[in-house]
Amino acid sequence: MTLNDADLGREYTIDSVETGGDEEMESFLFSLGCYSGEKITVVDRKRNLVVAIKDGRYNIDPELASAIKI
């Protein structure tokens, strides 16, 4: 399942990041700490998702969230 399907407040482990060959998106997600084996939590969901990765919180859109498999 993708991050778009995640329950609020539940910690997940990232299985993979599948960007369809979009190197810019892959590089951006990697810079946030989104890579296989990393823990991620959706802390809020409105128009976009607010996620907690390591010690940071980030606002990501549904397109980016769909590339993150949990």
C-alpha cells in the first residue's frame, strides 16, 4: 500500500520508493529521509499529508505520497 492509505498516527516502515524513473522526485524524497527501511508516520491529512520522518515534519502532496510504499 502507499502512504496515501496510511492511518493517522501509526508508524510504518517504508518498503520502497517507486518514482517511475523520476530522478528529481527520487532525489527530493531521499533528501527528506524517505528510503527503504526508514520509519514514517502520517500526523495530519488535509489537502496534503504532514509526515514525520526522523526528527522532522514535512508536508507532501498526494503524488509524492503515492510513490512511497509502506
